[in-house]
Amino acid sequence: MKLEDIRYGQRIQVNAPGLGDHGQVGTITRVRDVRCFVHLDWDQRPRHAVVFYAADLERLPDEPVRPR
């Protein structure tokens, strides 16, 4: 994705082969400069975020999240 396409609260999938988080799904919680802070769905710590570059993210279709 391009940085200008990123927005707060957007659902994304990590597209970074070779990283441990490749293929994970999450929500963008903050954007600073060229870094995107993402809360991954599996992480139970509500304030924890992982930092990625916009190029490492792929937009998910706007669909309602299925309850677990």
C-alpha cells in the first residue's frame, strides 16, 4: 500500500515474507511519518502495536468482523 492510502482504523493484512508476522490480520492504530502502528488480531494486549512500513501492508475488503 501507499502511505497516502492508509487511514486510522483500517483493516489490513501484513504482506512481508520473511517476517514472523507475515499473513497476520490487524487494525491500524496510528500513522507516524512512514511508520504504521498495527494492532494484530491475535494480540490480547489492547494497547500493544507492531510497527510496519506502508509497503508491507495490504488492504482487506471492508467487511464486518466475524465474532469469535
